[in-house]
Amino acid sequence: MTSCAISPNALRLVLSGAEGPLQIVLGSTEVLHAEAIHCPGTSVTVLAPMVERILAAHSLRATDLAGIAVVRGPGSFTGLRICLASAAGLGFGAKIPMAGLELHSLLAAQAPHVPTLWVATAARSGAVYAQSFSHGQPCGPIHVLSHEELRGRVAEPPSHVLGSGVRGLDLPSGTTLLPDLYDTPWPATLLAAARNASFSFTPPSPLYLRRSDAEENLPAIAARRGIPEAEARKHIPSF
């Protein structure tokens, strides 16, 4: 991947569909426009018109963008794919460099004062994507943990925690749960990350840490359609 230098003051578009709302941020040194919309199951028909409308509202075209940044995961398979595909379409079509951002680092950046922080986002099936940070900096990679494993990690030493994966959990005594306003990247956070990101003309790859529901349920899906499982697996790229 060849990096592409972009002025810190240049106009950037940021897309996020990793969790919850579909987010779009436009800005350079400051946020010029930010929108978030809850559209479960329909983001594929919503994102492109949103981008077009936002650009038009500021008398801009796609070619006026210096870069497109997109949250590449972890998170919803569908949301990630739609945002990454949209970024690639705009990037290739208008010759705009692209960059990938990671959700957990974005959320941790919103609590830089916390010495020991665990960011845990929902991973379905009783699991979470969990990563530890110290003063906003990662202490290690993202892990896929069960709820019980997460409780053990945050208990020693007593930690601050945030994220969609910890809401409703019975956390160990001494653990500090940050308010849910920290669970979603703020527009200024997304723009700041995009200003510091490394851009190139190669689309960012998705950050997948578990198989999709379709892969996990393939035997049942194939059986319902009368297709041998071995034949169905030929049409799914290796995880």
C-alpha cells in the first residue's frame, strides 16, 4: 500500500456503520457537517443519498474531497461492508485516497484521562470484542471474549469500561462503567482520527474477528435450499 500525503486542513468525509447509527461527518480542521441516522436493514439504500445530499448542501462535489475515511471494524458485518464499499466506490470513481479507522481506538480516544480502560463492543452469541487501553493508547490487540472472561479481565486491576458489549452486564465490584454517551464515536473524534490517518488509493480492509452469521449457520441454510454443504462453502471466501 502506497501512502498519500494529505494536508491537515484538507476536506475529509468520514463514514461509520460499525454499530448503531449510520454516521457521516464532513470537515477539515473543524466539523462542517455531521449526521447520524438509525436505519437498521436499510443502510444500503440510505448511505449514498445521504452523502450526495450533504455534499450538495455545501455546494460540494465528490471531487472536492481530499480523502475518505471509514471505520473498518469491529462491528456489524453489513454496516461495515456498506460503508467500506461506498468509500471504495467514491474513492475509485473520483480518485480520492482512502483510510481505515478502528472503532475501539476511536472510543478510547474519548476517555484519554483514564489510566486503565477496557472497550468492549457487542459481538453477539454472548461474546464481546474487547481491548484494553491506557490513557487512550492500546495495550494489546482486540480479543473475542465471553462475558465471563471479560468480567475476569476488568476485575484485575479494577478498570473503567465502556461500550455496547457491557451494557446490562453484572460487572465486578470496583469497576467503573462510563456513561453510554462514550459508546458511539463523536463527530469531532471521527474527524480528528481522519486528520491523523494514513491515506492511500487502496481501499481499507474490514476488521473481522469472527465468522458471519451466514458462515456459522451455513449447514442449516444449505439444507433449507437443498444444496450440499460442501458445494455451498465453495461460494464463501475463506475467513
